[in-house]
Amino acid sequence: MEARGAVEPVAGAVRRVPAWVLGLVPLLLIVLGIAVLAALGGPGLGERTGPPVEELSVERTVLRPGEIELTVRNDGPDAVTIAQVIVNDSYVGFSAGERSIGRLDATTVEIAYPWVEGEAYEAQLLTSTGGTVVHEIPVAVETPDRDASFFGLMALIGLYVGIIPVTLGMLWLPFVRRISATWLRFLLALTIGLLAFLAIDAMLEGIEVAGEGSQAFGGASLVFLGAAVAYLALTAVGEWSAARGRATRGGTSAGGWDVALMVAIAIGLHNLGEGLAIGSAYAVGALALGAFLVIGFAIHNTTEGLAIVAPIASGSPTMRRLALLGLIAGAPAIVGAWIGASAFNSSVAAFLLGAGVGAIAQVIRQLAPAIRERSGTALRPLTVLGILAGFAILYATSLLVSV
């Protein structure tokens, strides 16, 4: 009884302390513990034995007449010092902003070398401990200057492969309105197939891009992180928009408009990643800007317009709303091309491609109930055929747009 009486005043005092103070106490103790450990020099931990771990990744390559510029980041736990540079088995002169690169730091290595356009090169960075980092340049092409004409060209490419094809695809709206409920379910199933293929394609591309650059910031895990962030964010936005639409209905049904908007956002995120790939390929000379490529993207992305208008077939959207949906879905290709051609970063690209995957997954979740019949069955032969047709269409058209 005496112990209980002694505890009760303490418990009462704790209850009078604000909740935010109680939440802050563990954090302060953690900070204090780290400070003490650092002040004492980490007693008992000792120095690590063995050779240093040196990991460098080349994030960006810029070619100018007589010069190769590499942006290098330290992925490993130890500082790395660049001692020498070899290009195609020849030692060459170079300069670096910082020869000793700390963990997660980056520096620019400028290599004096008379490269020839169209030739392949292999650059080797030799560290002070004898380690070697190899970077290949498959085709040497001068990096374009970032002037007004450059950004204008990237905007034109984004217009060709993003806005125009998506807008053309949205012209299927009058046809979609005239078909029966059974065939509308088929088109919605087709939309699910189209989106699912886009998600799979973006996931594989994101993992590939992540593997080519720095791994210090997460590598392939950024693709999954981007997918989770986009899925949760769009779920929250969708719920908010649906609740707002139920309160103020008018014009297009709230449900149909909400789904169409989510589809446009998901496709927009996908086209952002597509633009990144196009822009970065152009910057290193790996993209042929020909009529065939434009036609291929037009065919490939036109089907995305159909995916946008299918959910609003029963409504009467205004031209302003349709134009807005087209811009949301297509315009990110322009932004992506700008970023990809001027400041491409594999970690950012992987995250954005993952975001496109998460957005598409959230949209598929919203579309799935629309293909169910009154009995509750969703995967009837016709809807299964629609999903498979969506896969087949995008697989066939993707063969035309290899970058």
C-alpha cells in the first residue's frame, strides 16, 4: 500500500505534463546519447580493419570539343581520391573540383581528350588505393547547349509525343457514348489492360534506370518508394475530391470525373518518365528525331486518350474540362524532356517512374468496380478479353517507340 501511495503522485504529475513534452523526451535522450558517444570518441568501437571500401558512380557525361566531363558521386562509406584517368588505354590529363570525395559527395572531373564524334570510349578512374571505376561512352556526341532553341526543341518533342497523341485519343468520346453498357465494360477493361501494361513497363524501366546510377540514395528501392508515395497521395486526393463532388454535384457525375482525373494524373506521371527517357537519350545522341519515332509515339500514346474518356462516357464534360484532362496527361512529357536533356539524375528518374506506377495502381483500383456486372462478377469472358486486348495493343505499339 505504501508503494502504491508513492507512485500515485508521480503518475498524477505525468498526466499534467503536456503530451508534446512526453513525445519530445525520448528524442532528447537519443540526441544526448549520440552527443556523449561522439564526445568520448566511440569507446569500445575501435578502428575498422581491412582496406577502404571505394565505390564511385558516374551520374552524368558531358562532351565538349576536346573535353570529356564526368560528374562522379561517392557511393561508398570511405572517402575516395582520384589519382589518374585512363581513356582507351591511354593516361590523360584531368582536373577535378575535389580529388578527395567524401561519402555521398559529388565532383566534376574534366578530362582533356580529343574525342571523335561517333566513336566509342572507355574512361577509367584510378583511385589512390589502386581501385578502378570504368565508365563507357558507347557513342561520342557533343552535348547540346542549353539555350532557348534547345528548350524549344524539347518542348516540341514533348508536344509531339505527349499532348497531341493523348488529345487525339480523347476524340473517341462520341463513340464511347454510343455503345451499350456491355461494350462500355469491355472498354473499361481495355483501359485497365492499357494501364497495367504501362505500370509494368514503367516498373521495369525504373529498376533499370536506378541500376545505372548512384546506389547511395536507395537505388531500385526508390522505384517502390515512389510507387507507395504516389498511391497513398492519390488515394487521399481521390477521397477528398469524391467527398467534395458529392457535396456539389453538377455536369459530369462526380464519380466519373474523379476517375477520369485520376487516370489523367497517372498517365501524366507516366509521360513525365517517358519524357525523361527521351530527353536524356537526345542529350547523349542516342535518339533519332525522325518521323518514324513521332508516328510511333502518336500511335502508342493515342490509346491513353481512350483510357481517359472511358470513365466519363455517361456524363457531359465541357470542352474546358476535356482540354484540362489532355494537358494533365500530355504536358508532363515536355517537362520530362527538359529535365532529361539538361539535368538527368538516375535517382530522381527512378523515383518519378515509380510514382507513375503507384498512380496507375491506384487508378486501376478505382476502375475495377466499373467492370462488374449486377451479379458482382467482374472477370467475364468479354472483360478478360478487354484486359488482354489492352496488353496486346500497348505491347504492339511499344515496339515502335524504342528509344
